[in-house]
Amino acid sequence: MNHAGDPDALRRDWMQMSNIEGKVALVAGGGSGIGEAIAIAFAANGVRVVVSDLRVDMAENVAALIKSSGGDAIALAMDVSQQADIDRAMNKTISIYGQIDMLVNSAGFISPQPLTEAGIDVWRKSFEVNVEGALLLARTALPHLRKSDIASVVNISSLAGASAFPNGGSYGSSKAALIQLSQTMGIEWAEHGVRVNVINPGAIRTPLLIEALPEATQKSVVQRIPMKRMGVPREIADLALFLCSPAASYITAQQICCDGGRSQALMADLD
């Protein structure tokens, strides 16, 4: 392609490659934190967004924010560990928008406890929400995704799925399983034209993290990050946006860390 004499041509090519305007995305766990940022980012790029959350009031707040800014969104209650909830949400999505092109699973459960103290109910719920929920949701969406020309699934895992931390046994184990599940989906569903990738966020400044970590711990965390700051939800949203766009058309079955370099800096702690 000849771009001589046209300095804006390359920018237009990128915009064309990344255009997802008019497509439909279902964002599970879209009522707060990273999921909220993803829903808003998608809507800002012309995507019609289904904001689902266990707490429908939070999903409604995000959908209202999107609509007040000129976007198109609906809010639905959904517990990803319940097939009946998933079926209702999927049927509602299709009845309103007629399609689904992108699925982002940001729903999650965490209850930090030592392995010697955590009840088996915590372990089971971690896997029911963080792993089984992602599988049930994606599998239910698959027949609709197969009809899309840019079908993409993005699951939100965590660095905890690749590296252990104290009191995170059930959470980290489930997130590790989600990484494996996502990569298997990517391999198996490639023949259906559906790309599947998984994002491993590092320390992201969400209300949940700020409330969970004392200020001294937050400072300690930041010192171990090469970029010397926590990430913000929009930075995860931008990556999800890219992975769902045609610009990422040859990327599937991959886990991608968005962590300010933390996952590659273990030896830096020895300085």
C-alpha cells in the first residue's frame, strides 16, 4: 500500500483495522472496577454494550453513565456461576441486539485466607465463579459468536494465577485454571473463527484493592513494580479493546500480562 504524500494514511489504516463500531459486547462483572472500565471503553468506541453484574444496581449505574454520554448500553443481572442466569442474559442480549460479537469475562470472586483456615466452600466458590463461570458463559455465547466476523473472548485472570502469594491459595489456583482454560478455548475454537485470550492484570488501582491493602502495603507493592506505580482500570480496558478488535486478528490462545513489568522483575527485588 502506497502512503507517499499522505501523512494521515497510516493513521486511517490503524483506525480501520481497529474499528468495532456497531458491534455488540457482553461484559460480565461490568458493574465496577476493571469490568466497568472495559464497558465504558467499548461504548466510547461505538460498541453496543451489555453490562452484566451480580449486583444489577451497579450494572445499571454503568449503563446509565454510558447512555448519558451518547452510548448504547443495557444492564442485566447475572451470576456467572448459574447457568439459568447466563441463559436469561444471553437470550435478552440476542432479543435486543440480535447478535454478540465480543465477550469479556471480568466477573470474579476473592476471599483471602490461609489454606489452613479457608473452608472448602471458599475454594469451591472461587472455582465456580472464576473458572466454571467463564466456561459456562463462553460456551453459551459460542453459537452466537460463531456468526460474527470478529468474534473474540477475553477473560480477565490475574498475576496471582502465575505466581503464588500468601492467603491467595483458592484465588490464585482458580486464576491459574482460568489461564489454562482460556488457552484451550483459543486452540479449540480457532476453527470456529472465535479468538480467545486472557489478560493477567498486575496491581490495578481499583476500590477493592485500595480497601483491601493498608497504605504501607500499597507502597511496598509499588516499589516492586518497575514502572513504580499501580495501573489503572482503563489500561486493562485498552488492552481488552485491542484484543477484541480486528487489529488483533492473528492473536489467540495467549495470556498477556499488563503489570508495569512486575512479572518479569523478580530478580530486581535483589537490588
